[in-house]
Amino acid sequence: RGTLEPVRLGSRGTLYNFTVVHRSYPGVKTPFVSAVVDLEGGGTLKGTLLDVDPDPTKLPADLPVDLVFRDTGQKNPDGKPFLCYYFTPAQGAAS
């Protein structure tokens, strides 16, 4: 404690690895792509890759991606929406 400091991470990256998830918690739509992304400027994040066909043969290696924030569809007790980060293919990238 007391030794950590905030670091600003990039908002673009490259798909490093992924898996297509076919079974999840009740209420979570499957299949979806769980991705590991190396961010430009350093850092690695795990998250969900959206706006792609969840077919591993259609996901190119080193796919450029953007980090985006979207409403999860859930709300906190005060009625405010929860936001979460996701990845989407970068503008102009093949999906």
C-alpha cells in the first residue's frame, strides 16, 4: 500500500490472444470472445471483444482494436448505469 500510482493506458491495442466462450453464468449471452489485448504504449488488459463473429477462424492474428466504454444494461441502487470497458475492431480493421 502507498506504493502504487495511477498510469494512463492507451485506448488502442492489438489482439494478443483470445478464446470463444460457449458456457457462462446464467443471463450471459454466449458465445462471446474473451480477449487479451496488448495496449499501445504498454499494458495488457483482458476483456470482451465485441462486434466480431465469435468464430476463431474469422479472427485475424494481431487484430487492431479500440478500447471502448459501454453501458452494461445494469444499474446501481441509485439508478445510475454501470459502464464497462470492452474492445472492438479498430476503425478500418477487418472483422
